[in-house]
Amino acid sequence: MTAVSGQAGKRAIVLGGSVAGLFAARVLSESYSQVLVVDRDVLTGVRETRRSVPQGKQVHGLLAKGQQVIEELFPGFTEEIEADGAGIGDVAGNLRWYFNGKPLARDESGLVAVTASRPFLEYHIRRRVQALTNVTFLEGYDILSLATSEDSRRVLGANVSGPDGAEETLTGDLVVDAMGRGSRTPVWLTELGYPRVEEERLKIGIGYATRHYRLKTDPYQGDISINVIASPMLPRGAICGKHGDKIELTAYGILDDHPPTDNEGFLAFIKSLPVPDIYDAISESEPLDDPVAYRFPANLRRRYENLADFPEGLFVVGDSVCSFNPTYAQGMTISALGALAMREHLRSGAGPRPKQYLKELARDVLDAPWEMMNTGDLGFPDVPGKRTMKVKMGHAYVGKVLEAATRDGKVATAYLKMTGLVTTPEALMSPAMLLRVLRNSRGEAAA
């Protein structure tokens, strides 16, 4: 276990036992003598979807960079979850990818792919955090408000109510908001007299439906997932991950073209996909439940880094700051990268400086994937938003990359490294990669 320096303070309080909250608790445990994780749900030993995480019933992806960061924070994590039934493979070698209805070429990328449910991953991350001797979980506690100094310049803790309804104030040197997309920090700040945080939204109108099956035969042939990605030509997609003898299938549609939750409608939606692989897989499998729906209206980013004034003693992390289109599977990975940014900030020795941390988080973690995601979403003609020349050029080049990736495994690996946040988009523009793309795209952009 990492030694505790206590250099930043005696106690840190994490509001929310989300994945982002767990990553935050892990790095805070290095700099604070005590870390409290507060959540309204019962957490210990829970392997099922929690009440506060309705999206937990849908397929969740862990990007390659996320797997690398989790392994850094919790050595041996990948081996541990594989032993408990997670699917482990190569991102370009054991996942069946379809873009624009065409399969990407196979390659050995060296990047680890994980197929596992959200509750499964959360359980294993939480178990590792709970093993830290200076981390305590307060379960069944409602978070009521921030506790501040009389002049509201510093956050001193949080006001909560326990399982018996009794209210109390938890005090700490640092409070971290990990309450997710529904975070109340924007409202609390305005009530305390701070400026209202600017919010950016891009309406994408995604609808999900997830169903689980037991395999009777194995149509995967060594793969651990079949991923059919929605395209402007057909704004429907599906992710079908394999865990042992079970599969977790999430179908999704963009711009309110949502999969039905009745049996016939759900099957018809899957059959409408541009390739038959997933429909063939479930046709020979036993359904274990009915489809469960979830809606994601818009990408959301709260621009805390632009606020001229912000209280001391408060950090904001994860979906509380930025909520990404879930089809890009960036959420867990961004939370993990945000935790690493927090670690570096606290290790600077100057103590927590919220305004500086929020600027670092924006610059070093959020800006690039936010731009990449919104550029991709603007590729759907009916998504409202401005298509700058840069965006249009990005669409044209990525079209050529995807066409080349159907013929050249090295191009496919380069593209999956970028979308997996292992490399930046600039890596696709190196002279050697440009040559491979032009040679293998035959001068034609994908549809």
C-alpha cells in the first residue's frame, strides 16, 4: 500500500462513491491522513446495479488508457478481474469492430481490452479502495449541502443526514464533489454568492436498451466483444460483450431513434444493423431478462476553469465536471486520468488550490477528448452545432482513416489507440501514418 504523507491535510471528504469518487479516494489516501467516502447507497459487497446509478444496467467500456491507469493505481487489478470472469483480450485482435458496416482489419496492438459490466468493475475498484487503511465509507448518508466559513470563502465540510435521519456536519480540509451529472455544486455556489458556472451542451439524443443472454453455442470464435458502431448512414449501433457463457448486449440509437424494449421490437432493431453478427449471436442464445432502457440527452461540460472566483477547499471531478457521450466509453477513463491529475497537483507541495486544479484538469484531461467527441458527434448531420472548417476537415480525414483501417491493421491499431486515449489525434497525422492512410483508403473517404 502507498505510504500516507499527510502533507495536504488531515481529512479529505469525497461526496459520492461513484467510480470517479473511488479513484479520487485512492489518490487522496496518499496525501491525507483520513479519507471519508460518503454515499446515499449501501456500497459494501454490492455487485448489482445501484439505485443511484441507473446507467449501470447498460454496457460500460473501459478504454485502453483507463485499464493502464487502473493497473497503476491498483497493481494486479486486470489479473484479479479476469480470474473473476471478466473478458480480457487485445483491443485490435480480440474485438470485432464494424465502422460504416465494414470490419476493421485485425492486429496485435498490445492494448488490453476488458469486457465486464459496470457493477462488476465498480465492485472490484471499491474493494481495492476499501482495503486502504485510511479510507472509511459512510453508507446510507444523504448529502444536504456544503459547510462553509462565515464569509463563504472556504468549504469546511458537508452537511449530511445519516440512515436514522439525524443531521450532522462532516468537517475536512478538502471536499471533493464526485456526485456525477446531477451534482448540486452549481446551485450551491450561486447560493453562496459565486458566479454561475457556464455549461456547454451538445444535444445527441441517445437511447439505450440492454439485455443479457446465456450462450448455447459460441459465435465469438475467440473474440470477447462484437462492436457495431453507429454511423451517419445508419445512426444505430450495438455493443455485445462476452463474459464466460453470458453476453451483455446494449443496442443504441442516436437522435431519438431508440431501440424498443419489447422483445419483437428489440430483435427487429438488432436485425436492422448493417451486419448480422450480433443478431446471429443472440438468435442462438437464451434471453435472461427483458430489455432495460436508458436515455442520455446531451453531452455536458461545466466550465469551472473559467470562473473568476471559486471557494477554497473544494474540488469537482468526474461527471460532475464533464459528462461524455457514453458511446465513446470515455467516462471511467477520464475519471481515472482526472485522479492522476489530482495526484500531481497535490504532490506539488503547495497544498490544494482549487482554481489551479480545475484549470489543470481542463487543459490536461478534458479538452482533447471533449473536442474529439463533439467533432465525432457533429458528423451526424441532424446534430445541432457549428461545423467549422477544422471539424469538416477532421470528418474527411477520419473517413479516410476508417476506410484504410479496413485494409491495414496498423492503421486500425493507430485509430483505436487514439479513441482509447492512449495517443492524441496528432498521432494519426505523422508522415508514416499519412502514407499508410492514403495508400489504403484508395483516395476515397468512407460514407
